[in-house]
Amino acid sequence: MQSARAWVSSSRVRRSNAAVRFVYLKGTRAILAERLANRRDHFMPPALLDSQLTTLEEPAPDEHTWVCDIREAPDAIVADLVKRAA
């Protein structure tokens, strides 16, 4: 089965010159675990974090992904992405 990222990358969306850009919110396991532990009533239990990180495919350089460090405040991340998109 093809991943969603592979489908978008190879689909008509990319070939149509549409403005498609992947954004990768990168963070350490420790930060992710802390945030999961602080969530309430979320669909993903913290026990699944390790399996999710094991299967995570970080973007390849040829995907031209915008990588954002999740240590930054959400508003700062959004501001950076808006600036990049301009």
C-alpha cells in the first residue's frame, strides 16, 4: 500500500503545479512524550508513541519539506511557515 505522502508526491496534485508543500513538525521523543502525557481525552494513548516513532519516515532531502522545530511556540511556527510561503 502506498503512503499518503507518496501518493501526493507522485499524484496529479504535484504535476499540476499546485502549491503543495509538506511540513514536518520535528521533535524529540522526550518532548512528544511530555506533550502526550499532558493531553486529556485524546485518541492516541502515550503507550503508542514508541511504535509511531519506529514507523516514522522522516522526509528525504529531495522532498523539499519545511521542517519546523516543535520546541518553538505554535504562533512562531505558523509565522515562520507564512513567511516561507510568501
